[in-house]
Amino acid sequence: MSADTTLAFDASCHIFTGCGFPAPGLHTFVYKPIFTVSGFEFTKPMLLALLGSVLIVAFFWAAFNKPKLVPGKVQMIGEAGYDFVRRGIVYEIIGKKDGEKYVPLMVSLFFFVWILNLWSIIPLAQFPVTSLIAFPAGLALIVYVLWVSLTFKKHGFVGGWKNITGYDKSLGWVMPLVVVIEFFSNLLIRPFTHAVRLFANMFAGHLLIVMFTLASWYLMNGIGIAYGSVSFLMVLVMTIFELFIQAVQAYVFVLLASSYIQGALAKHH
């Protein structure tokens, strides 16, 4: 729940007291600046993104700064996470030979997206940073620039455009149609869907949790307590479900990023 929503919510507002249900909306995702410097506003989501970065660096530093032949608990968890992304995603999609150099990037993307998602269920934070489109869009832009640059580096200028547009003379008369569709699909729609897929899932999930949380409190009056208990149960169910979705969305984001890189390195897209 955002700071603005909390401030706007009347703690004495319950069903049967004459006040309406304070439904969550876009204001739930708007935060007042923590501080402002020369017009630059530093908000809670920015703080969470920064803290997430620090936590990831600190964790992997602790895990691999002084690696041991017989790993400790932290090193073991770090190796398991690193190996999951390397073997379960990068090797499977790009291949071991071509994919090894991209493992550090994919591991970073996976854990960064995951922790930005996880903030939504952590007390005091309680906000998924990726529910703000700017963060998924920035990450998708990194992948997009890498994909385009790799495509032209691998295939040259003419070959790069053939790779992007799916140019193939064997397609015959449908080739112009395929070229137009592939052009718009890859250069315009791909980065958009890559970002929106993550954003939309986190946005919807957070909105549902906030709605059931507010409903639980609003219904805590008279006979409404029975309904409020059901609403609170839904909060618990949605939180557990959100835990699953958070991991899945981090996985899907990196899976698609690996797929794009594989397409850039392949002879034909």
C-alpha cells in the first residue's frame, strides 16, 4: 500500500458507518518524494530498487568473494542460483558455447527482477517496483539494444536486416508480407511486450492484494466481520500466489532475453 493511499484512508471508515469503500486505484502506485534535489525527486520505489541492487551485490560478494572447495551455506545458495540461470535458461536457449559470456548478465537480470518483485510482500516495503512501467521498460531496453547490436555485429548491415525481417526468397509471394510483419513485430512490438508482460503482472497482483487488504479492514464491523475474515484469507492466498508469480516473471523475463540473443546469433531468425 502506498504512502498516499495510507494517508487518504480513514482508519475509522468501516461498513455500516456511512462511508464508502476506499477502492484502490492508480494513486496506489504514486509516492511523494522522500527528498528533492534540483528538481530530481527521489521516491520510495527508487530507494527499493537501490536497496535491491545493494542486496544482490552484497549477497554474491559474500558467496563468491572467498570461494571454498567445500562451500558454506551462502556459497551453496549462490552457486545454486547462478547454476539455475546458467544451465536452466542460458545453456538451454543459447547453448553452452555461445551462451557462457551472457551468463553474468542473465543472472544479474534474473535476481534484480526477482528482488524488485519480492519487495511487494516484504513488511514496510510492500511495493513491487516492477509495477511501475519505467523499471521494466529500462531493463527491456537494455536487452533490446544488446539484441540489435549483436544482430548487426554477427550478420553485418544487410544480413542483420535480413535476420530481423525474416527475409527469405523461398517464401515466394508472401515474403513482402512476412518482412513487414517481422519488422514491426521485432523492432517495435518485441520490446514493448517484453516490458509490459512483467509490468502488467506485478501491477495487477499488487492491486489485488491492496484491494483485499482494504476490504478486510473496511468490513471489520458488525456482521461484516464474517466477510472481512474471508477477505483477509484472500490476502493470504493472493500473497502466496504472488510469491509464485514473482519468481515466474523473473524467469520469463530472462528466458525471453536469452531467446532474443539466441535469435541474434542464429543464421535465420
